[in-house]
Amino acid sequence: MVDFDQKLSALLDVVIDNYINKGEPVGSKFLHSLEDAEYAPSTLRKYLNLLEKAGMVYQPYNSSGRVPTVQWLTTYIENYLVAQEEEKQDEVIKVRSGLKELVESIWALADGVVVGFVRNDEYYYLWINNLLRDDMVDEYHTTRSIIRFIEEKRVVKFIDSKILKKNQIYYTFIEDQKILISCLYTKITIEDYDCMLCIIGPTRVNYKKNLAIFQKILQSLDK
């Protein structure tokens, strides 16, 4: 059952919404005329008086209606921003989940480390495959540099600094302590959020294979 404070809070939101839309004081008669009105005019007048005594609304001298105070307009905006942020967090969690699934779906195919992250996000996902093959044991230091480059999020900072077009594949070679690291990357969109996919490895990787993987992904996402 909805408690009394929740009823007043809900009514205050209705008063503020309609004041913003109408640009004039909001009275009990108008509130009662709304389609979703739950209370009789007398109850609405009582509630409006309580809101006024609490300093949430005031009554202009030339009107029987009420106008929200600046203090409660500020609270209204802050509450709305909090709700928007919570909704955004739910969206981001959904996007992270979709990106993680995408990274997991290609890690076994790629030649190198697959990294995925939402731009300007604190999280990233990676899967390592065939980074240290039998014929690359002598490149152990390169492997360590690649792992460090990812774990320290330098790859994230590097790509976040770039202006990139959607659905275009880029590549670069990055020098880290005199060791060259290859990086193939592309920008994709998941639920309207910009995300990055990267395949990172030494200079000896199957570039054609990795390019084909990205091309297939971009084609599937473009449908």
C-alpha cells in the first residue's frame, strides 16, 4: 500500500510537471480533471495545503493554484537526473553484456588477444588465444609486453584518443619498450553506445584472418 509521504511526493511531481507544461499555477480543480486523478477535489486541496506548509509549493496572491518553490524545482531536477543515471547504468550493463558475448564469440578464431570495451567506460573484456604458439616461444618478452599493454589499459587510452569512423577497420603498430605490438581495431555500435573491438598481438599474426573476422562482424551488425 502506498504511504502518505509517497502520495504527497507523487502529487508534487504532477504539480511540477503541469506547472512546467502550462506555465501557470496548478489547482485542485485542474488536478481532478486529469485522466489519472485518484483523489476528490477536497482531498487534493488538503494535500496541496500540506505541500504548501512543507515549503514545497506556494500560492501566488492572484491565484488559487500552487506553484513549486525554487528549492523543490531543484530537488525535482536532481531526482530526475538520478533516475536518468540509474536508467543509463542499466543500459550500460546491457551493452557490456552484449560486447562480452561478442568478444567471446570470436576469441577462438582470432590470432592474438581480443579486447572489447565501451568507449569512456571503466570495464573491458579480453580473451587470449594462440598468443604464444610453439613457434613463438622465443617471443616471450613480446607476449609479456602485450599483456602489460592491455592490463594497464594503455590500449584503451590509446584508442579512446582517436577520432574513428563507425564500421571502418584500422591498424597500427605500437612500440612498447622497443617491442612492436600490432593492433587491429574497429568501432561498432551496441544499443547506440560506441564500442571498440581490438585484436592485439606481436607483428607475426595472421592479418588476413583477423581482417576477415572484423569484416564479418561489421557485415552482421550492419544488417
